[in-house]
Amino acid sequence: MLADPARSAAEKQTALEAWVREYLALTTYEISCPALRDPTLAPAGKTGVIVSTLMDYRLVKAIAEAGWYPAFKALCEEQMMVVLENSIFPGLTEQVEQRFSSTPLTIERLTGNSDGAITGWAFRDEATAGKLPAVNQFRKIAKTIETPLLHIYQAGQWTFSPSGLPVSILTGKLAADGVIKRLAKQGRADQSGDDSGGRR
Ligand SMILES: Cc1cc2nc3c(=O)[nH]c(=O)nc-3n(C[C@H](O)[C@H](O)[C@H](O)COP(=O)(O)OP(=O)(O)OC[C@H]3O[C@@H](n4cnc5c(N)ncnc54)[C@H](O)[C@@H]3O)c2cc1C
């Protein structure tokens, strides 16, 4: 539809707005209230609600290029509040004092994650699958920490795919263990007077 030259920009926007509204009415949401665990995260008597859903990077990118990204964000925020108001959270809309939203474009800009993925490298289609610049087989995860640079280890969401918090923590531990192991080896080599050992 976006590529259809027979449709005007206004027609495309109207059709897409309707699609986005319907999508947001039918999709699922992840909802969290961090101040329930840590009350210092909100002023007394108030709270914050984070509502997340899946959104296609290519769609948001096309909307931004078509020039109505701010309107798209406002539409999503309003429609998500309508959905919650009419389902699990009656009275939500009138209690919201401040709101803002992030999209895959925001995540791409702030983190550098490919296609605005929530973590590291985006899931790719078959044409690019297996060509990520990261280890993607769990049995090879120990290799994620290796770099071409001597004495430099790496860890985190870009070193393995698919990643996430557990992989980021695990690769951090692997890298830290690697450094400890190398220093111990180097220490032993220094003690024995062999300064070539343990430096690689
Ligand atoms: C909305 C959202 C929901 C998510 N939900 C989940 C989930 O449910 N489960 C899950 O497993 N994962 C989830 N993730 C993914 C998870 O948050 C990431 O995979 C993880 O935080 C990555 O950890 P990291 O240490 O590799 O990178 P980051 O947490 O991004 O840490 C990198 C740090 O480096 C700093 N930095 C960047 N550049 C520089 C520089 N030049 N100099 C110094 N410091 C710099 C950054 O400020 C940042 O603090 C989610 C992510 C998002 C965005």
C-alpha cells in the first residue's frame, strides 16, 4: 500500500492510521509499574506505567519518511490509552498527567540496535539469517568474548544473537573470567621468568 503510486499521501496516511488503530486494539501489551517495587521512583500518591507492544521498524521508518511521525506517536499513545481504558484500566485517561512514547526509531537512535530492535541485532529475514556479525549458536557462546585485538574482550547485547539481559550478563561473566584467567597465566609466566607466556 505504501508503495502504491495510485494512492495520494493523504490516502495512505488515513489508511495506515486506521490499520494502526486496529492493530493496537487487537495486539497484546506488556505492562509494568516500577514504582510498585521501588516507591522512590514516583512522587507520593503517584505512579508510572510502562506499556509496551511490538511494532514493525519498517512501518515506523516509512511513516517518519512520509513526514507524520509525531502524529503517529500521538495516535499510538491515545489509542493505547483507549484500549486500556476500555479493558483493564477504567479511568486511566483522566489520571494521566504526563506521557511520552518511544518507537523502534528511538531505540535505533539511542542504542544503535539494528532496526530498532530491543536488544542487539534484529531478527532478520532468511536472506540475512546467519550473516550477523555475532556468534549465534549457543554451544559457541564462549567465543563471543574474543576480539581481533590483543588483551581486549567484549561482552553484551551485540556479541551474541539472539541476546537479552541474560546473555549480556553471561557474556560479561565470560569476559571477566577470561581476564582473570589471562592475568593469572601472565602472573605465573612472570614468576617463572618466561615473559612470552600468558600474554595472548
Ligand atoms: C524496552 C525494552 C525491553 C526489554 N525487555 C527485555 C526483557 O524482557 N528481557 C531481556 O532479556 N531483555 C530485554 N531487553 C534487552 C536488554 O535490556 C538488553 O539486551 C541489555 O540491557 C543489554 O545490556 P548491555 O550491557 O549489552 O547494553 P546496555 O544496557 O545498552 O549498556 C551499554 C551501556 O554503555 C553505555 N555507553 C554507550 N556508549 C558509550 C560510550 N561511548 N562510552 C561509555 N559508555 C557508553 C550506555 O550508556 C549503557 O549504559 C529490553 C530492552 C528494551 C529497550
